[in-house]
Amino acid sequence: MHPRNPYSKPLDFLALASGFPLLNKFLLQTSERQYVIDFKDSDAQRCLTRALLKRDFEIELKLHEDRLCPPVHIFRSEKVDNTVEEPFVLIDIGTGASSIYPLLGCSIEPSWNFIGTDVDATSLDWASTNVSANRLSHRVSLELANSSGPIFKPLFDDLTLKQVVGFTMCNPPFYSNLEEVAESKQLKEYEPFAVCTGSENEMITAGGEVAFVKKMVVESLELRTRCRWYTSMLGKLSSVIKIVDFLKECEVSNYALTQFVQGTTRRWAIAWSFGLVRLDDAFSRFQSPSLQAWMPPPNNFVHNMPFVEPGDLFASTQSILSAIPGLSHKVKDSDRWTIVISSSGNTWSRAARRKAGSSNAQLSPDAALMMRCEISVSKDERHNAGPSSLILKGRWSWGSDRTLWDSFWHHLTRKLQDCFNTSTNAT
């Protein structure tokens, strides 16, 4: 569960109903004198969603009886890509009758604007009502899509977008037919905890979620940097594996995986980009034995430096960096123990030094930037070894050449190991 999730603790339904009286008629008292609702009652579900959105986000919502009732959870709004100019646009594919993500996004991030698309005209009519009721028509626009047309229609139409497109987001239909929906229910070990209120077009698409997201990937191969990050939710673990394999087939190497856990429900999300921003591992990877082979390569490295004083390690790191030609570095303004590094090419390897020595060749001051990274010194919290146990952290933050980053990191840590003549382990 995300650490910022406001629903990590059990809900106080009685307190919630005191601020949203319509919920009172759905309250049930348990044998422990606790108040709950019947999650298999679709009316109770809708009322609970409305109450939570009103209390926690000041969002007024009307929910259609035969459309999905969205579960309310925290909208992850960390700025994973700090190179995106603000304000910028997010595109919500299949925004639904509630238009829940645009409403939540606008509530949490004042600089964000949304385009919501859907193939269902009825859902868009309800979405328009909800957007207007929350006075967000100036920040959320809605477009009717064609199921036989491109998924990313707004991105193919340059005339509709005058701002930077930061992200696309999508919660695609999970299933390929009604039989698959029924089979999924039968495979559950226990009876479903809550009723599903979705319509067929919200739950079913030809080929299921894998086919839908593969089409997104194919379209993104043409659009490329028209959008910084393409993202989608996935409802099945097997789908994650198939989509990662497909990204690799398409030679898309800059991708990220995460998971969402709410109660007994587990979902996954995948993001991919044709840009040069590399995400911190905290955003792009997570612990999962089942998906270990499909995780993106790490962008973060750690090097153990025992029995070294912080000031000595930091000064030695700066000294080594200063000796590398064509490389610029500076201490980060917000963190005196972090160095920001920029490089226009490999000038540190033996082959590069031999080439430079034989030809007197040097990188031009105007050479294109090829890599940006951060190096920091911190206490090794993984070991209770006192202040002498330090780690050097490296994070690749920008670039397309992973071998360049790998080469630089190993050069730096090897030089530091020689400098302090200590046995260390790189991970």
C-alpha cells in the first residue's frame, strides 16, 4: 500500500456518515458494535465513494447505476519527471462516467490539466456533469473516441494540444469476453468481497487488456516523444510479463513497473518512455520474485565504504571527478552531500585515455550532453556499524547509453577503492 494512502487504516463509517448523512441508511452494526456497509450492495458502494470524495477531496460526484463505481485511493502525484514544464496535460484513456482520475488529479495538483477520452457517449455525458459540478471545465476537456480509431487520438491531433503532454494513463478493460469474466469469478478462492457494477465496454475488449495495451505500445512507437510517459494499469500478473516482453521486442528499454495493493486486491502498472529521463528505482522497480526477470535494469547503484569518514569520502570523490576531462560536476544546492554530474562522453576508460593521448583529441566544449547522474554519500543504514559505515550512492538520471553509466560508476568506485585501499562490495 502506498505510504501516502489516507485509507491505510480502517474507516470510521459512523464518523464518515456524520458528515455525509446519505450514508446513514447503509450502515450496519456488527456483533462487535462496529459500523460497516455491505460492499455487495452497489448502492452502498456508490454512496461510500461519494462520501469519501466529498470529505477528503471536496469532490462532488454522481455515479451512474450501470457504470463502474471507482474505488477511492490516493492518486500518486510524485513528480517522477522533473523536466516536464508546468503546467502540463495528462490524458486519461477511458475516463469513464465518473472521470475520477481527472477530478482527483486536479484536486491534488493545481498545475495539471486533463483530456479524458471514452468510446461510450453515455459515460462522457455523465463525466461532463461531474466535471461541471466541480467547476473544472476549464481544466478538464472530454473527447468521444472511436473504438476502431487510435487510442491516443488527442496525441495524433496536434491542434488540440498546446501544452506539454506529461503522461497518458489508462485502466483498460481486463477481459476479452463474458466467458473470461465468469471464469475469473470462479477461480477466486473466496466469494468476491464487493459487487462489480461495470458495463460490458468497461470490462471487455477484443483480446483483453494485453491486446489493448499492445496497441498503445504500437501507437506510441509512432508518437514517441509527443508524450513524456505512456502508462497503463494491468489487472493480471501474466499481462505484465507479456507487455514487458512486447516492449523489449519493440526495443523500448526505458520502462518502469509498480504495483498497487488495496486490501485483497492487487494491480500492476507499467510505464514506458522514449525520452532520456531515467527514473529512480523507487519509482521503476519493486520486490517481486514472480516478476524479477521482467524488472527494468536498476538505475541506482550502491557501493559500501566501511571505515571511511564522510568528509574524506566526499572530498576524494570530488577529486576523482575533477581529474576526468570533459566532465562537469557541482554540489547539489539542496543537499551538500550530493554531487550532480554531467558528461558528454566516455573520457575515463583506458581506451578513451589512450585515444586522447595518441591524437591529442579532446571533447569539444559544445559536445552534446550524453549522461547526467548524481553521486551521494550517506550512512549505511543497512548495518548497525556506527558512523564509520558509509555507502556511496549513484543514480543515473538522464541519458540513453546504459553502458556509459555502468562504465562511469565502475571507474569511480574502482578509483575510490584504490584511494582508500579497502575491500568494498558494489551492488
